[in-house]
Amino acid sequence: MTEMEPKQERYDAFTVRMAIQLAAPHTWPAAIIPCLIAVCAASVFSETVSISLAIALLVICILMQSAVNTFNDYYDFVKGADSLDDNVEESDATLVYNNVNPRAARNLALGFLAAAFALGAYAIYCAGWIPLAIGVIGAFFVVVYSAGKTPISYLPLGEAVSGVVMGGLIPLACYQVLTGHLDFTVLLWATPEIIGVGLIMLTNNTCDREKDIESGRRTLPCLLGRDRALKLYHAALVVWVCTIAAMCAIYFSRGLLVVPFMLLASYPLLKALFANPLIPASRIGAMAQICSVNIALGAFYAAAIMTNSTAAFVL
């Protein structure tokens, strides 16, 4: 090559470790807990629940969540929204901290989606076209959440869309596959998960408010301002806990026995989250805290539902 020839970009190898980082396993509770809620609800209103089918649904949900995470990292990187100045761990910004071809991340995200739909063929075989339709809707929002000229993540809709898609559509689809019945009451039972998943996004967006304004985003905290965003956040945390208690009282009455233990176990986590100022410097801690609260409240809610179970679990 002569000195006059253009210099070609050289990338490092894209490794399995990087693929796992892009999949972001620490965010998987946003997909696992809604699926678990559906399995527990199905065990209350169905005579039998297939363990193999439940496992397949769980893997599908994890693959979809991994696709969301990878697409989001890819588009944030290529649009310049992520940088070394952000308060993120290296494992949460793979494309920023590693000299790899961003197309590898895009292809990985597409691979996650393809694998989810391939495994979904089993669910479609068992339950018909309804889970396919719900899956297509979910996949559509997975892509438009980060892609396009004005993705959903740049609008004050991110919390609502992520909450409804992950916290609502996942339980709806999983319940239909496991029971054979499409019951929109599931969306009501899933209200705590819709709030919990939405709060993950609200946590991130509140911490990133100033950076998002600079990058042209108009997220909910950008429009509300930090003070009002914090008030909304704290109110949503209270509503989240109250909604779980209400669902148990109305639909899963035996689960009320679990609620006091849920409150005792989650109080320290909620107290720490209330004290977090949700500023850039506290972003890493805030994301860990909201994920921990999702796991705690989601697990106790699932246990409360399971106390009403009468189904037999079969292979």
C-alpha cells in the first residue's frame, strides 16, 4: 500500500465475551420475571403446565431482551449518543471501550431475533398463530425502539412502550401458550411488571437527562425536568408496591400471606432507591438498585400467585 492510498479501518476481533456484554444478562430480569408471572398465573387457572414449554418461552424472552439491549447499544454508538464520558461500566458500553466493527453488534441483534423466532416455532406449533402475532408486535417495537430517524427511545414514550411490551405482552403471550386461552385479564395481573420494567427505563433516562438533552433526545425526564421526574419516580415506586398488594387481594387472595414478607425484604432496597438522586454520577448504582428491586418484588409476586396454584407440572 502506498502513502497515497486511503487507510482502511482495522477492527479487533469480536469475541464471545463482547457478545455476552451486549446481551447484558443483568437486565434479563425484565424478561424473566414477566414470563415467570405468566407461568405462575397459568398454574392457577389451568389443570396442567408444561415445564418444557415454559422453559422454551423463558429462552425466547431472554433472546428478545438480548436483542433489545444489543440494538440499543448499536444505534446509540453509531449515532454518537454513547461516549467515554458517560458514567457506565466498561461491560455496559462494549462498542465504546472496544475497537470492534459495530456491524457485528447489529448482526448479533438480528441473530438474537432470528433465534427467538426459530424457537418460537415450537410455541406456535403448540398454541397456534396468536403467540406469533404477539411476537411480531414485540419484534416490531424491539427494532423501532432504537432504529430509525426518531426512535422511541428518543421520545417520552420509552417508559410506557418498554413497560407494556416487556411487562405486558410477554405475560399475555406466555399465558396464552401455556393455557391455550387468550385472556386480556393477564394484562391487569401484569400491571406490577409493566410498572417495574418502565421504571428501569425511567431510572436510566433520569440519570442521563442532561446527556440526552445534548444529544437531541426528548425523553420523559427531559420534558419534566429533574425535580418533577424524581417526584414521578418516587410515586411510581409506591404505586408499584400497592399494585402487587391489590392484585393479590383481588385475584390471588392466598398470596396476601406473602405480602408482609415482600415488604420486609424489599424495604431496604426501596429505601436506597428513594435516596438515590438519579444523577449521572449515581447511574451505575441506580441501575443495579432498580434491577434488584425488580427481582425482589417480581419474585415475591410470583410466589404470592403460586400460593393459589392447583395445576400439575408436566414435561
